[in-house]
Amino acid sequence: MISGIIFDMDGTLVDTEHIHYSSYYETLQNYGITISPEEYFDLWTRQGKRFKDYMELKNLELDYDKVIWEKRHLFNQKLVSELVVYPHAVETVKELSARMPLALVTGSHRVNVDMILKITGLEGCFKYILTGDDHSKHKPDPEGFLMAADALRIEPSSCLVIEDAQKGIISANRAGMKSIAIPNKYTKTNDFSTATKVLGSISEITDELLNSL
């Protein structure tokens, strides 16, 4: 029986991936470096890699802190005007939060998470929020999901993870949790064979579905 749900944010509730990509693209262009969409969505979105991994892969000699600051500054400028909220995401989260405890586990920074929750009106819907600033191990490592289950005081086997990317489904499996994958246009080619269910829309998460898991 599902006693609590852990949501991913980027790619599951809101589309910020295009903002992250364009922010990296424009920042790196200033250094004469072009990152393709294929590279970004495979390394960052599917595998859960970070910019340090990209630097090592490409043997780039850059000031990491400077590049990351410039990218984050640009991302923050774009976020308010370019954020896309997925259809039915807000209504579904609000409905579920009235019936069971929810957590949010995301690699995004706290300031961006707070801004997105305010924009979407989802402030107060999550009993526990874990951001990329709160721990060092990121998806596909299971640490974040296990921390969320502990905070909700729910056994991992009674937790359901809602994710959009392969790295998140791997995390859920490693944490001993059930999972629902909701692929988007960036992750539709990811491997979701180990997900408990694969849905086409967040609106398909019904009481009947949850009771069947």
C-alpha cells in the first residue's frame, strides 16, 4: 500500500530543462564552446551528470565557479518568464497532498525551488523538500529518496516515486521504492523498463491506480 509520494520537480511538474540548457548554451558560447542538445539531455537529464563531469569529459580548462555563477545568474533571469508548468501537475499535487504526505526531491537549488513553488502555488503541499543544496549525492544515487522517506516516517517499500527521467527511476529502484515514469519530450527515449508503471500524463495518477500498486 502506498503511504506517501515523492515527486521530482524538473521535468515532472515543470519544464525547466529547456531553460537549463539554453543557460548553459549561452554561457559556454562566451567561451567559444558549443554544447549540443543531444549532449546536454543525455548527460544531465538522463544520466544525472554535472558540469564538472562535462568539463572532465571535454578536457576543458575553465574557472568552474565563474562559469556556474554565470549560468545560474542567466537561469534566474529566464526562470520567471520562460517557466512552463505541465498540464494537470498543480491540480494533481494539490489533490494528492490532501490525502497523503508528499515530498519533493530535486537537484535544483533551494532559491529556484522556492521560486517555482511560489509561481505554481504549490507552497505548503510538500511536507519535506530536499534540494540540490541539501545533500551531496544526486540521482541516480538513492540517498535523496531515502532521506525523504525517513523524513516522512514511511518505509521505503510504502513510498511511490514520480519521475520523468531514467536516473530518477534508477534511484527509486535502488531505494526499494515503487516508481511511476512520466516521460517528456526530452526523456522519451530513456530506459523505463524497471519502472513500476509508465504513464502518458500526471493526470493518470488516480486513486484506482495507486490502490493497484
